[in-house]
Amino acid sequence: MIKKTHKSSEFIHFSRLAKEWWDPYGKHKILHTLTPIRIKYIKDIIINNKLKINKSSNKPLKNLDILDLGCGGGLICEPLSRLGANLTGLDFVKENINVAKKHAKKSNLNIKYLHQNLDSFKLSRKYDVILILEVLEHLDNWKKLIIYVKKLLKPKGKIIISTINKTFLAKIFAIFIAENILKWIPKKTHNFEKFIKHNELIDFLNSEKINVIDLTGLAFKPITSEWHLSKNNLNINYFCSAAKSN
């Protein structure tokens, strides 16, 4: 897992990037580009799987309790909060949480942000939805995190994950091209050995009685320079959603 106390390379890397979270042209530019697609996917999973929502309201996620693990500077928390959800964001980098708190205050949003390690965090409440977006591929033991997260889900609660597939194409695109050629993300953001095959993730979730309900790829069209959701292309990035059985 990621441990702040050990000053791991992951911790040092993300600490250095903290101040740029809300700069749409900075080191997190790619996340700003992907945020609308992520929000659409999250909304669709919640609505299509009959969690308590009000479709006719401008706040369709009102009263839903959502936990965003590895929330960074709050790029996902803020749009979901505007849709009415009760957001808790947790991150292992204190600088990220400080940035997120300041921006939420500036945006007049009531979001609970917590600075805790991802390998030892403790929460006392349960959630309708837990988000783990672009986090698992940075952990030493992602299975341990999911086992603990299961305990934090309400009955029939949902986990929504996005991560990188462990394929040759992902190694070329997510590391060599994205980091070194296009410079979408800083160098050394990813380690191929930590990427997760989608079948491995599905098998583990199902074995823990967190039943997979959706698998959708996140694909890039080089001709139009656009990202889109794809049921057929899981070669690089993908979303995986699962529901607690009871």
C-alpha cells in the first residue's frame, strides 16, 4: 500500500504535484479532460442500479453518501457534491487535502476531507458508493484495500473503480507515450508491474461477494484527440463497478 510515513516514491511524487490540482493546463491537465467522462460514468452506474435518486431534480444524487478514496485535490468530489451527494474525500498526501479544502470553501461546497494513509485509514460510517479512481495501480496491496472497503459499504452499496489494464498496449500508451512523448502526466507516475488485468480484478471482486455489474473501457481517439467510453476496448484504461451482495 502507499505509506506516507515511509516517504515512498509514490508519496514524494504526488506531494510535488499537489499545488497544480486546479490548474486545467498544469500537470493534472489530463484529469481535467477526463472529469466529465468520469462523472457521467458514475452517474450512470448510480442511476441504472437503482440507488436512491431523484431523476427530475437538478440534484439527482441528493442524500447519497459517497466516499472518494485518493481524492487528490477534489476534482471528482466537487461535481458530485453539486449534484447533491454527501461527499467524503480521503487522501494520503496532506498537501492534496489542504488544496481540496481551500477550493471547496472557495466554491461554497460542504465536503468532508480527511488526511489518512490508504493502508491504515479508519472510518466509522458506511457509504452508498465508494470511488477508487486511478488508485489501485499505485498500491502495493490493492486486494487489502478492497477487503477493507467492503466493510464500509451499506447493504447493496457500490464500488466504482478505474484503473489501467496490464497489457502491452497499456505499457506503451500509459507509460511511454503518455509520460514521455505527449507529456500528459509526469514521468514515473506509473509502474507497469502494478497494473491490474481486468479479469484478475473481476475474479477477486466476485470472490469477495462484491459482484461485478459493469466493465467499461476508457478509450482515446487519436484522430479527434477525444476520450470516450467503450464496452469493447479494455486495452488500456477501464472502469469496473461492483455491488455488495447484501
